[in-house]
Amino acid sequence: MATGEILLLVFVFVIAAFLGVELISKVPSQLHTPLMSGTNAISGITIVGAIAATAAALHTPGMLSNILGFAAIVLATINVVGGYMVTDRMLGMFKKKGGDKK
């Protein structure tokens, strides 16, 4: 990979990080749970991307790409599971206590 390509990738990563921080800091607290639900769907797509990247990395020499691919799969999975757990807990706060009484 050429130096110019690496610099471009680092530039895109830095811009995405700044944009993410700005967007999340502007979200009101009432919208965090719906936002979390939406990002869980996107995180599911990152698992598929991590699996595809790891499959492509299996055909390259060296072990570093395999280790990084496995780490990407594990971290994306932890993100999705944790996101769904937090969303479930937040939605549980809105359920009525004492069951269904009519």
C-alpha cells in the first residue's frame, strides 16, 4: 500500500471520528435509546464486513491480518450484543410495574 493511500485512509478515519463526536454530542438524551437501536442494525453490518475482510485476509501471507480480522469480528460482536442489552434495559424502564392490570 502506498503512502498516499495510507494518508487518505487516516484522513477519512479522523474526519469520521470528529463527525461522530459532533453528531452524538448534539443528540438529546430522550433520543439516545432509538439512536442505539438504529446503530445496532448498522453494527450488524460491520460484523458481516469484518467476516468478509477476514476471509480475504486468509489468502494473504502473514499472521497479522488474520489476528486483526479476528479481533474485528470479536469487537463488532461485543458491540452488537452490548447495544442490544442496553436497549433492552432502557426499554424495560418504560414498562408498567406490576404486570397487566386492567
